Amino acid sequence: MQVRPISEPVKAKLENIAVILVNPMYSENIGATARACANFGVPNLILVNPEPLEEEKMKAMATKSGIPVLEKMKIFNDLSTALKPFNYVVGTTARLGKHRLVYHTPKELVPYICELSINNKIAILFGNERFGLSNKELSYCDSVITIPTTENASLNVSQAVIITLYEIFQSASIPKIPKPQFATRKELDIMYAIIEKTLQSIDYIPHDNKILWFTNIKRLLSRLELTSREVKIIQGFCRQLLWALGKKLTLSSPKEQLSQNDTSEETYQKEKA
């Protein structure tokens, strides 16, 4: 089963946000936009005066996740009618003419969009693949954003949608990426004992201040946030190194002696095979 990181959008009401494609030319881009909407929790897709739609091409690009967005998609003949239910309109453009009044990138504006979406309906406009939004279409917008790129770049409209919705989703969300379970203190103590014995066997521990020197080793490894499996890999590596050098690992304390019967070397050999 494939596991993906999941975020919960708590700082915005994504159902109040709609993506509006103005005069879209290609059904594939409409499908890709529907998929982007589904990925980032925006359920509303609106088309204004599109070219003739090819359903199979749209569905192919939308994939299974985007099909519900396509099924509830709305189509209007003109932009003014499509915008009537909305309280705030955001336009997008790649051109920065002096009359276009572009002051924001998506990252800069999305916190405000998220805040507004709690009690307002927000429309985000994207122009067609060839010309983008006209000056007249931008005149409907309360704010206009542009996506910074390299000088010679050219973003597909669906790519622009993905970037914009991603920024909104990240601003609105609290990521749920659980930390792995770390190794226990007992497991770490056994690992440190094995490492110490290994370093002694190859004469790599300074004799003048052994405790301070090995404390540095412990601090280094503790920053790695090791799991039980990773601890066993390190133990197996040390055992294999000693075996290759013809040296025997002998630990002193009863607790450490018991650990010599663990499966770290067996784990190492299985993973190597």
C-alpha cells in the first residue's frame, strides 16, 4: 500500500475557493487542472467559454481522483456571469505591464486568501494557454499574482494551477507526518558498547581522555534520531568488521552479554543477501 503524507487544512475553507479557467483551449489541461484541484482539496472548477470539450482526454488527465471535480464542473459563456457569486477575485498573469498592477507572488498573497476564504467565496482566474488573461478580464480582479520563474520559462496553465493551489494548501494546512519510533535507551546503550569495543579493537580511541572523546561520538549519533532497525544495522556493521579483522567481540556487563545473542548480525546478513 502506498502511503502519502497528509495535511489537514484548518486555516482556510477550501470549499469556498474555485479555480476558473477562462477560454481554455485544450481538454488535457482541463483534466490536469481537475486533478490538481482534487490533490489540494479545492472542489470547485469553473470553465468560461471553453473550446469544444473532449471528455475522454479530460478524464485521462484527471485520473480517478479528479473525476469527481470534472463531474461537478460548471461552464459559463461569459466571465461576468461566472463571477457573480464570488466575494473576492484573484487573477494570474505572466506579463508585468505597467497597467497590470501586479504586486504579489502566490506565496505572498495566499495567507490573505486563506483568511478571506473562511467567510467569503474566492475565485482564482487563469487565462488560456496562448494569451493568458486580457486586460479586460484582469479588470474583474481584486488582486493579481504572478509566479516567478527563470527568464526563458513558460508555464503550462495546469502547472500554474498546481503551484497556486499548492501554496494555498500549504498555508492552510498542518502537516501530519509522524516521526518514526526511536530506539530505546537500552538499545542505544548496547549499540554504544559495541561501537566502543570495536573502536578499541582497532586502536582508535585516544587513551588520555576516553570518556570525553566517546561522549562526542554519542552526541554525533544521537542527532541522527536512530530507530531500532538502524541501531541493529550499526551493530551488525561493527560485528562484521570485527569478524573480517579476525577479532572477537566480548562485552563486559551481564546486560551487554545478553545482547550478544541478538539478531543484529543475522539481520545484517539477510539484508546483504
